[in-house]
Amino acid sequence: MKLGIDIGSVTAKAVVIDEANNIVASRYTRTRGQPVNTIFDILKDIFARYSSENFGLAAATGTGGKLIADLLGIPFVNEIIAQAAGTTRFHPEIKTILEIGGEDSKLIVLGRESPDKPAKVTDFAMNGVCAAGTGSFLDQQASRMGISIEQFGDVALQSAQPPRVAGRCSVFAKSDMIHLQQIGTPVHDIVAGLCFAMVRNFKGNVIGGRDLAEPVSFQGGVAANKGIRRAILEVMEFKDSELIVPEHFRS
């Protein structure tokens, strides 16, 4: 079997892949500032279920992956390459990957030299230092409004006409949301407005002027948010069939 480890800025993930390259187990846990301890706890759980002798290959990726790779003596793989390889393995039809994680977001464009060859990364882009377009900002605003992040997407779907919220800066976005609260705007409208602001920010800052080829895969922890999914469909004018959220979108 194979073991894949991914340590991001907010969460640690691990997957177990069998000889047929199927995912047979996965773990997704917030690191809460303790990435090494978190991944070791995950590995203890995995090795309690699967003997370490069963693994013929292991690798690590992600922003914290190099540290873990060095500690465990396993290869480190660039996260862009790892994400592209995993996506094309489980969804070979995908041509574009959109990812929004805890503190970063990215675009990966895939292309093939010929139909019989695997897809390769032909272009990519990532967000800058501002957190306005990431999951951590969603977490902060959900907490400020007294809504659990798990409920955030369902609340956003209740809005018929989301108000305009600034999306290019987290400070301006927060100011707009506070103003909307002060004038009595329903919470579900404010939440939906933030979702649309995040997607507009992603489109402007990460995608830029690129035309995206479909189908598109939406990945990362924020892909669980139904409000963001709706905003992507509307802002980027995708059909439902053109946007795919994989089963293991967090991994």
C-alpha cells in the first residue's frame, strides 16, 4: 500500500491507497498550531489499523510537508504536482483545478500533449499574502457572527439577493459586514455576500484574465461550503455539470 501525507497551514491530512490505487482510508484534522504532533497522532491511528510493513511507498506534500518528510525520511512532493497527479488519477476528465484552503488558494491548469498521455500542469497561480480569499477568514467571520463554519454554507443558501461586500481586502470586507449588520441586513444575506466576495476576489486575483476549461474541480476545505459552491457557479458562470467536487476534496 501507499501512504500520502499533506500538511497545510490549518489542517493535516493522510490517505492510505491500496495496490489498485484506490483510497481505502483518510484522515483530516486541524493542526491548531501543532502540525508535527497532529500528523503523528494520525499516523498512530493508521498504523493501528494497517501494519507499517504493508506500506511500500510514502510521501509528503503541503506547506508543512518538507518538515515531516525530513523527520520520517520519506520523499517530499511539490503540492501543485501532487494535487494535479491525484486529480488526474481519480478524475481524468478534469481540465482545471480550483482550490481554497485555510490560508491559501490556487489555480492549476491541466493539459495533455495527446489523449493517450497523462495530463500535466501547464499553468498555475496562487493568492498573495492577504487572507481575504481563504478559509481562515471565513472561520473568523463565522465566529464573529455566532455561526458555526459547518452551518455557514446552509445559511448562505437562504439568501435570494446577496448584498455587495468588498472582497479584495479582509479589513474592508469586515467593515462592509459590520455596516450591513448595523443597518439590519439579515444574517443570511451578509453571509452570502461574503461568499460572493470571496469568489470575486479569487477570480480577480488568482484566475485573472484566464479562460477556464471545463470540467473544473473545486477542492480544499472550503469546497465543503455550499455557499461558496453556489457563488462559484454564478460568478464564473459554470453549469452544475461543469463543476466537480471530488469525494476526497479535502485530501
